[in-house]
Amino acid sequence: NLFGDTPLFLFVLKCYCLIEALGGIEICRLSTLKFSNCNGKRKVQYESSEPADFKVDEDGMVYAVRSFPLSSEHAKFLIYAQDKETQEKWQVAVKLSLKPTLTEDSVKEPPEVEEIVFPRQFSKHSGHLQRQKRDWVIPPINLPENSRGPFPQELVRIRSDRDKNLSLRYSVTGPGADQPPTGIFIINPISGQLSVTKPLDREQIARFHLRAHAVDINGNQVENPIDIVINVIDMNDNRPEFLHQVWNGTVPEGSKPGTYVMTVTAIDADDPNALNGMLRYRILSQAPSTPSPNMFTINNETGDIITVAAGLDREKVQQYTLIIQATDMEGNPTYGLSNTATAIITVTDVNDNPPEFTAMTFYGEVPENRVDVIVANLTVTDKDQPHTPAWNAVYRISGGDPTGRFAIQTDPNSNDGLVTVVKPIDFETNRMFVLTVAAENQVPLAKGIQHPPQSTATVSVTVIDVNENPYFAPNPKIIRQEEGLHAGTMLTTFTAQDPDRYMQQNIRYTKLSDPANWLKIDPVNGQITTIAVLDRESPNVKNNIYNATFLASDNGIPPMSGTGTLQIYLLDINDNAPQVLPQEAETCETPDPNSINITALDYDIDPNAGPFAFDLPLSPVTIKRNWTITRLNGDFAQLNLKIKFLEAGIYEVPIIITDSGNPPKSNISILRVKVCQCDSNGDCTDVDRIVGAGLGTGAIIAILLCIIILLILVLMFVVWMKRRDKERQAKQLLIDPEDDVRDNILKYDEEGGGEEDQDYDLSQLQQPDTVEPDAIKPVGIRRMDERPIHAEPQYPVRSAAPHPGDIGDFINEGLKAADNDPTAPPYDSLLVFDYEGSGSTAGSLSSLNSSSSGGEQDYDYLNDWGPRFKKLADMYGGGDD
């Protein structure tokens, strides 16, 4: 105690890692600093006078932070301590010397190991608890990672003061001992020596918390467990690692110095609170080095990259590549570990280059009255990045198009301006347009940059005159005429105009649509004349208007035409007499309980229609005697029986109806009245009403037509059936189609026994006379290729008496008669088997019926007919042989 009550440093020097052979000191624990008096807990901060070489932790542990040579002379440095609360300061001098070389005897001597004694427990004395000995606070054990051994390496000895009287056993528990990872720490159960078995790695486990136990030979706990904390001291054994090997960032061109670009980050697995894990960044290289080799800088602690020079121009340099280095030990190039990564900085485009036209004047032409036609293609150049808002051009017409007949669209691929006509242009009005066009970008220019004169151009558009359609004016043309005009009446003149004022052309007129064929038009002057009577009540008239369409054609190249519509509004005249409605009605035999309400139908309109006057004619006299009519109003009247009873039946009652036209028009209209028996409600109840109603004339005619058509169909069916029977009967007398050898394929390999063999009528062989005789056959029905020239012979007829023995005689007689029959084929005539065309050089084969004529003919032509006729050529064309 040099300063009275001030604490005195208790310095215990324990050099574990001095290597005399290398003449240097590794980074290891050198010593532990403690205060000699502990009047109170103090918070002390330690500092070294040589912080680059030595470091003191908060627990007073002194470390060498780097490897450095140690001369034979004593090394000396100071350690300062300062109370954080009272700001009191102390210092102590530390001297280091090389560890002497160990001799064999000294190696054999066990190293001095720190001893940890279990604290004494409380005991009772005179009824009071008394502490025999003060509790110990066991400091942590600090072990450097990656130790080279030898292993097991002794750490401390754990001992209980009861081992003098008892035989004790020591053990440790916790992670690293009996818990994963097991076997790192072991203890001698007899001596209590705690050892480590292999190198430690702080990056895996930075601290181990063990508990030491002492028990007797029976397993009874002798001492309370004590906690042992082992700290793994970090070594600089990990290089910094960047999160990404390649970093990408962007910066706008023209950015000012100090503009933030990006941040790169590296991590170090070593202790971040120690120098081993403190990283520093720096830029090793920049490519390209234009316009300055130091366009960027990096914050050495945060990794932020910023610009430090002006002159970023994307049009000159589009990308920069930086090599970034991260070094631990606070960037110490000698002792720190480092790693590198690549930072790619892309210079993004800003609109610092306006679009410029490639020519000051562009030319184009367009036919008149054409729309959606491209008349000119405007080309520009822009140095900004293609297909970006700073490069995409927007064209604007600033003059020369007051009516908005043109528009300019941008081609997204070429960035050209396409001048398009959006409204028809009339050559007779405008023959040329001179447009002023300005080119801009989708985004405004960068601050301080103006549009040059090259951003404005002139477009000269010439309009081409073409032949246009003649047009009627007005269209449609409306005229008012009374109906009933006679044919040949001139209605109006409907002419068309030719818009081509600078072309000498003639116009001719034709009728295009005239539904009722009432009109004609003069092809030269366009006068329209009636050729029939105009009738307002025609079905071709809608809402009193008749529409007719006319065509006007010029003689231009090419010829053009136009249509015009003439609408004739027809005024009504009183040309239609009214008719009774309905035309059929029912009433009872007696005047009560009902009557008939009628009205009038007039196709004319006011004032030539209603109100109507209703009356009964004077003749026949039975009309007014049996019926009476009463006018209800201008449009309706009521017909009633005048007599008390009228026999049921159908009666035709004539009614005189007069309209209100000037002059009025009258008509006698027939009303068919069905008189029937009625019930109390006035409804017909007798069947005679239905019968008396009968059918109309049209219905009767339709029924008669249906009956006639049905009879004709039945007659045609009967005739067809009879004709079919005759044809079937004639075919039975000829060869069966299946047995006809003409154009058929016959099978000869059938051996019978099937169902077809069971259908033969064998009785015909026993009684051939029962076959239908020739006299029954219809005369003249034979094969189509037969031409009988003699009378048919009489073949023998077998008697009706059946006798099996005469079958052979009958067949022989029939064969003899057939041989003598001159009409039986083959005879010298043309037999038609199948028509295969004319012009055959072979002639008819029917002449080959005699062998005597073979020598008179020349068969050498058979050799020219191919291999299929070779056999015939050998037989007939071989000479005398």
C-alpha cells in the first residue's frame, strides 16, 4: 500500500504463450490484475500505454494483441486504472522477459496449477450460525482458442478441505463435460485436476458453464456444487466475408460529389467487440479510370460508397467496376486479415440529350378524302439510352394544322414520327399543308439543358386530287304530293353535284330503288316523272312517306357514283269507301237479350274517314222489315232484330256506310249474321249454329284440292305397283341375275351341304311336265340378245304319270330337240354382253363359230396385243402347224 487507503494492484504474471525459439510473443493471456483491498466494489476501466501491442479486458486480463519480436532487454509498459464513478486513477508498470529454456528436470516437474477450494459451509455454535470462512468468488477461467496443446491441458485443481478426513470423488457437469459437446473437459476424480482435451473454437462456443461436485465414496454430497465459467478468448482466425461477392448499384449521370451510391457489407466471425472483428473498408481499384481514377470513395467503417468527383456521363462511361477490400484488426495491413469483393456501379441515364431531327424539312403527299394514311416519316437521333423515357420521342404539331387534320404517332421500335391523316382533306379547299413539328421526350430535359433548333422541323404535305363521288343536295329530298296522281306527271328535279370543280365531267342519273315502280328519272337532267298512280294506302308507303333511291354517276377515271333518296309525302284523298267491321256476327232468334255492335273500316285518314253514317238499304224490303240499325256515335252503330222472332240461320245484311270526306264516299257492305237459339245469357245453344256457320269458300276449295291431290297420289301408286309386278314377272322368265355369267364372278369350290342345298325342289326332276309350259309364258319375253328367225320348235312334253325310269329318256329327247333348234344360241348374230366402246380392230367375235374359217383369216395381229393374248397368237397365228 503505497498510497495509504488507495487500492494497491496485485499483479500476478502468468505467461502461457511465450515462445523463446521464435523470439516473439503470440496473442495470448499474459497476466491478471487485481486490487489488494476490497473495501467496496469498484467499477474500474483499464487502459494500456501500448494499445497497439497490449490490451486489458474489464476483468483485468492482459493480452498481447499481435505478434512482435521481444529483445533480450526487458520490455516495459504501463497499465492505467480509473474508477468510473470517482474518476480516481492508478497505474502499474509491467515488465516482460523471455521465458528461460526448460530443462529435462524442469519438464519433469509438474507445472504449478491454480487451486480452487470449495467454500466452507455454515455451522452452528451455541445456537447461532457462524461462518467459518468467507465465501470465495471464483473468477472465470480464460482459455485462448486454437491452442496447440499438448492435450490434455491442465486448467485448475478443485479441492475440498474435507479430503483430509474423507475419501472424496470429484466430478464436473454441464455442456462440454457430460452434455453435448461431451468430453471437452475432464476431471481427475481423485485429485480434482480439471483439464481440456482439445483446442477450443470461440466461433462455435464462446463460454462454457460447468459445475464441480464433491461426493464421498458412498455418493453422498459433501460440498455444495460450485460454478466454473470458462471463457474462450478470441484469436484472429477468421477472414472477413462479404455478404455478396458481387454488389450492384446505380448512380444517375451528372450526379454531384457526395451522392450516395450503395453500401457493401462484410462480416467477421471473430469477436466484433475486439480488434479481431473490427473491419475497415477501402477501394483497391476503379475501372475505367476516366474521367478521374477516384470517382468514388467508401466509408471505411460503414461501407457506404459515395461519389467524390463530378463528370459522370453515361454516354461516355456506362459502368464502373470497383474492387472493395475489407480488413479486420481495424484495417491494420500488417496483422489484419482481408478479403475482397466487386462493386459494379451502373451509371443510369438522365434526359440530358434532346432529340434532334435528321433533316430540317420532310416531304409527303396524300390523296384527298383518305384517312389513316401515313404521309411522312420523321427521323430523329437521341444519345440517351434507347427505349427509356429519356430516349422515347413525343412529336407535337405546333403550327400549320388549325383544324386538326393530322396526327403524329411514335414508332416504339425506331422512335420515328409517323405523320398520319386523321380527318379527310378536300383538294378543292386545301392543296398543300406546311406543318411545324417539335420533338420532345417523355420526361423533361435535365435542369439547365435547352432544346436546340434541331428539335424542330417542317413537314410539307401535298394533297393529290382524285375523282370524288357526286352527291345529291339535299339528301334526302322531301316533296309533298296528293295521292292519285296520274302517270306522266312530273314531280320534281333531283340533281347531284360533282365536287371535282377542276375536272370536266358529265353526270347521268338512274333509278336504284323504286319499290312500287311508280317513278322514272331523266338520265340527263334528273327530272322525276310518275309512271303509275300514287296510292297512299299502298303497303310500300310507311307513315305516309314513299322512299325512292336514285344513282348519280360521273364519267371520271375511275367512274364514281353517289346515291340520293327522294321522300314523297303523300297527302290523302277520299279514294277508299268504308267497310263494315266485323264482317260476321251472331245474334239470337229474338230481339232480346242481345244486339250486334258494328263499326266501319276506312283506309283513308282524317278528314276522309269518320265520323260515319250507317243505314239500311230500301231493297230488298225484308232488310228493313227484319232489321233496324241505330247509330251510337261517329264510329259505332248497333244492329238489332226488328221482328219478335227470326228463324235460325245465316243472313246477309247489307249496310250502307258513308264517310265524312269531301265529297263523301259511300259503300254497301255485307254483314253475315248467324241467327241461333240462345239461352238466358244470350249464348247460342243449338248445334244448328255450328252447322249453319258452314265453311267459307276458300276452305271448301282447299279441301277439294287436298282430296284431288290425294286421289292422284293413290292412282300413281297403283300404276307403279302394277308396272313393278310386270317387270318382276318378266325377269323370272330370264336367267336369274345371280346365275348370269356376264360380268359376274362364279365360285366353283363350294361342295354343298349348306343351307342353300336344302332349298332345291327335287320334284321337278321327277315331274318335269309340271313345269309351266311355254304356252303359258308371255309371248315375246326372251333374253335381250336373242333374235329368233325360225318358229319355235316343240320340245317333248313328259306325261303326267310319274315314272323314275323315263327321266333319262326325257332328257335325251330334250337335248336332241335343242340341237335341232336353229333359234338356240349360238347363232350367227350380234350378241351384246357388255358395251365397251366402239372402234375395236378385232371386229365381232360371233364369226368365230366355225373352225373351217380359221385358215382364211390373219391372226398375226394377236401378237401385238400383249402377253394375255399370247396363247391365242400361238394357236391361230402359227402357220400350218
